[in-house]
Amino acid sequence: MPNTIYVLNGPNLNLLGTREPEVYGRATLADVEKLCRDEAKAQGFDVEFHQSNHEGDLVDWLHEARAKKAAAVVINPGAFTHTSIAILDAVIASELPVVEVHISNIHAREEFRHHSHISKAAKAIICGFGIDGYRLSISGLAAVTKTKS
């Protein structure tokens, strides 16, 4: 799986398109998945795409990405961004390049959203570009991983 990028989505992202469209837009999670698959294919990668409202699932997928020697991870941890030491620890343990992505600009929102536990271990952070942030993440990871090869 060295040519695979894991794209992981946290809580409430299954509601994209209907939840707070003024913040997150009208694109659905299916739209995000298609965008990710298209960009990954253009960059020569496959995608493992997952979403869960459960913290442990995200931890398990990070462990799986490590075990299967994935090329990289794109993660939108949702609200776990601000609360989850477990996901931070799993990102560190993965030993993979990880990009943290957020659809909205978390720094322009409520104060509690300004802090990210995950950023401490991320290779990069992209926020505020809507779902296009996922494409930018994959493109950036492709450039970094191809440089290492």
C-alpha cells in the first residue's frame, strides 16, 4: 500500500451538505470522496476513504495505515481536533506524513476551535479552502512523498 493515501474524516462530516452550509458549504461527503479519488489518481495514488463519529475508529485506521505502509494520511478530525490526545498519539505512532485539513478556517471561528492537538504532529495544516483543502492536501503530500522516493 505504499501508493495509498488514507483520507480520514471525523464526527459529523457525514452530514456535509446539510449541516451548517453557511460554514461548510453544500458539498457532500460523497463529493469529498470523489474529489480525493480524482486528485489521488492524477498524482498516481490510491485512496482509502473513511468517516466515523467514533474516536477509536480513527485511531484504528491510523494504526492500519501504519501497518499497511501507506504513503500518507489526510485527516479532518472534526471536533476531535480540539479534544483528542488519542488521535494525536496515533498520528505520532503512524510515523507517516499527515496533513490535517479543515473545511472552514478554524482560526476565524469560536475561540475553542483555535487549538488543535493534532497540529503538533502534522506535516502540514490546511484550513479555510472548503473541500478543496482535501485536494490541496493530497497534492502537497504527493509532492513530499515523491521527493523522498
